[in-house]
Amino acid sequence: MIPAGAATAGTVVALALRAAGLLDEFFALARPEGQEMRRIDPTGAITTRQVPAPDEMFKPEIDRGLLRGMLLDSLAPGTVRWGRALERVSGPAEGPRRLHFADGAIVETDLIVGADGAFSRVRPAVSPATPQYSGVSFQEAWFDDVDNRHPEIAELVGQGGAHAADGDRGMFAQRNGGNHIRVYLVQRVPADWIRASGLTPQDTDGIRSLLLERFAHWSPLMRRMITDNDGPYVSRPILALPVPHTWEHNPTVTLLGDAAHLMPPLGVGVNLAMLDAADLALALADAVTVDDAIHVYEKAMLPRSTETAQILEGGAEHLLTMEMPESS
């Protein structure tokens, strides 16, 4: 179970990277030691450790930024155009479709792939579904130069991920590259809990005081993940699309990744998005028409994502329990 911030490369991602010819580059950048997983109780005692074998490369970690850079660097210059915010999609279902950008530009195309995340501007072209709040929220905290500046936290977390919970609150800490640790402070709270407390998301000291009250019975060491972070918190309410999320076939528009199947952050988001992209690319390369390719792609993607979403439905609650997270 790996919340956002890093990605694992199990069999699913390996298939996509191999199809893109990037598997060797991935292994050169990945951190196999990041496969370590620890369970910690609220006192700070390590109760379980899963340590990878020295040669184990089944699910090595890679920071999102490195993964994104590797993928972008493999493309011809100009393939990705930055600074173009999409506002809406128009045009008949049979095409051509029109992309309306915030700068007033309009682009016609025979295929639109909505790979634009939870709040996709492409999704309304095929589905009225919108993400719903799960009832669980994260406060993200960062710790920099951890081995030197935060050695006790670094030792507690180890080289991979560490999870602790008491049934109502939880923490998930994850080692990132560059000697950083990212911590998610997990609570079951209303979506607007910060503003309802008279605070703003920028009020770091006020939010810290609230968190310290809510984690008051946790040990001083564990509470340092609340008090010692470098910089402000980032509020991340956990959203998910309805399960199942399907739509009527459209010959010119399809979705992938979170735009198609936003789920709780339990280690499958990046993996499924990359598999979606690989399946769609191969379908487009082999099919006679765009319509045929979308049919082939969605025939594989929709049942797969539905099955996974059903397994993970309500899964953000698991981060509040003492169950050991399972990497995906």
C-alpha cells in the first residue's frame, strides 16, 4: 500500500516499461531498498519488518519526478506542450473533436485521451461521474536531509515505507530519493475540517496544534512526525470515482489512469495508469481505425479497473487500522 509520491514497478509496470523500451533505464534509477516495509505501533515500536532480499527487484521504488522525467526524455522534442490548460471538449462523437484551451486556442483532433487526473476536463465528454470524498484525509509533511537533520525519524522509517495506526488515526511514512521522507498523517474527518476549525490550509502552526491534540496519546517519537516537518503541510482529501465507473463507448474519446478510475491511494494508481497507456498505445498501433483501437483498449481496461476498484473501495480506511499494508 503505497500512497502517492513514489511508484513501484511490479509485473504491471514492468510490462509497460518493457513495451516502451525503458525497463533498463528504470532499473538504473530505481531504489530496490525501497521495497522494505515496516509496521510500527503508536509507541514507536517496530512490530513487523519486511526486508527485501539483496537481489530482489520485484517492486523497486522510484520517485515520481524521476519516472516522469524518464518517460518525457524518451519522447521527441515538442511531443508534450506545456502551459496549455484545457477548458472543455466539443464536437460530434464521430469527430473531429475540438479542444478548447484557456488561452482561446482551439485544436481539432480525431482522438482525445483523457489522462488528466482526478478532475479531468475530458471525462465529461464520456461520463458525468465526479470524484467523491471518501471520509479520510491526509496531511502531507516533508522531512529533508533526514539522515542528518532528522536521524531518529530516518532510523524509525528505514529505507522504504512505515505504517502506524490506532483505529482512528494513522501515519504512513515513505523514504524518497535525495534523502527525503514524506509522511501522511491520516484521519477520518469532514472534508472541510480545517476551515471548520477556523483555520486556513496555510496556517501550519494552527494545523499542527490540532494534529497534536488528535495524536495526543501517541509517543513523543511518533509525534515528531507532526512537529518536526520542514515547511507547511499539504492537505490531501482522499477522493474516488464511483464503483464501477464505466461509460458508453465513444469512437473519438477515451480515458486512462485517474481520469478513468480514481481510487484510494493504495499503491495501484501509477501502475494502472501506465498499463492503461501501454494497452492503448499498442491498440492504436495495431488497429485499422481509432474506433477499433478504443474498443480493444476499453475491453481490457474497464473490467480490469472495475475489479481493482471493487477490491479497494473504501480502502482508505485500512490506513487507520493496524493491518499491515500490502504493496501493489
